[in-house]
Amino acid sequence: MPLFKCDCGVIENTAVSKYWHRKSKGEQPLCSQCAGGEWHGRFPRQTPEELGMIEGEDGFYYKPAELAPGGSLTHVTRPKVAAVS
């Protein structure tokens, strides 16, 4: 499932938040805690930076290997910012 960064800075899964519902209503997608007051507890509250994740051009977050040349998701999106050599 796609991962996104909430306004509070934590990474959240679109499937355990109301991401798609809020998005369809033109509202800002939020993590479960920001939207409902309580974290779902399915995984720890962490930032993408703590997890070493990078943002794709589609706005979702991925493990670097997924978006590296030949990675499993390079057909879906590319890194938002090119890697610095």
C-alpha cells in the first residue's frame, strides 16, 4: 500500500488512514492520529527520514532500493529529487 507523509511529519499507510476518502473530498490526507485523535498502532509512528525512505514523483514514499535503477517500482515512479553523486 502507498505510504504518505502527514502534515505532522510521520509516515502513514493509505490503507490504515482515511487517505482516499479525504482525498476524494478535496481534504488534506492526514495520519490516523491527526484525523481521529488516536494512532492505529499497526506500526510505530516514525518519519520517512527516520526510516530512510525517499519521496517519489507521485508524492508517496518508498525504500531507496525500490526506486533505484532496476528497482521493483521504477515502472511506477521515480525519485522526486535526483540522487546526488
